[in-house]
Amino acid sequence: MRFEVQFYEKENGERPVKEFLHSLDKKMQAKLSGLLDVLEEKGNELREPYSKHLEDGIFELRGKVGNDISRVLYFFYYEGRIIVTNGFIKKTQKTPRKQIKIAKERRKDYMERVKKNAEI
């Protein structure tokens, strides 16, 4: 199966993950960009230390440069689509609940809009 990474897009056209990636330093940008490429290649076969299932179909892509740790959350959708929902700089041991909640909200929004567009 061929996988395709897509950035979640708000109704106003904003892509929060793209903005997050652009806010990072060049080394971390390169690291996460490379990991997104690997994710596209491996899809659901990508495992730790690069990818980890958090809960309820939400996964995290794990980037580390020196002591800096960044995460990008994503979920799988039909036909090999991987939707990247949000990113954050990791400062604590556990993934913040707030970030998982954002990923779930964006997944719900994405799926509702895809369904609505399919009905048109």
C-alpha cells in the first residue's frame, strides 16, 4: 500500500502543523521532515523509537535533536492517507492530554468535512 502524509487544514486554510514545523530550528525541521518521509514510506509499519501509538488511533512521530524533543501527532485515514494534526515541543515525560485532545478534535473535524464533501 502507498501512504501519503497530508497536513490537517482548518476551514480557513490554515495548516497548524506546517506553521509549527516552520517555527522550529533548521535541524529539528530537517529531522521531522525526514521522519515524515519515512512515515510515508513505512506507514503503519513504523514503530518505536520513531512512532508510537498513544490512544484511540492517535499516534505520535518522535523527533529528537540533542536535548530537544518534538512530537507530531497523526492518524490514519482511508486509502493510505496519514493526516498530521498538530505538533509540540515535548517538555514532560508524558504526552500532554491537551495535545491528544487537539488531535482528536481535528480528526473529528477532518472526518466530518470529508463526509460532508462526499455527499455533495
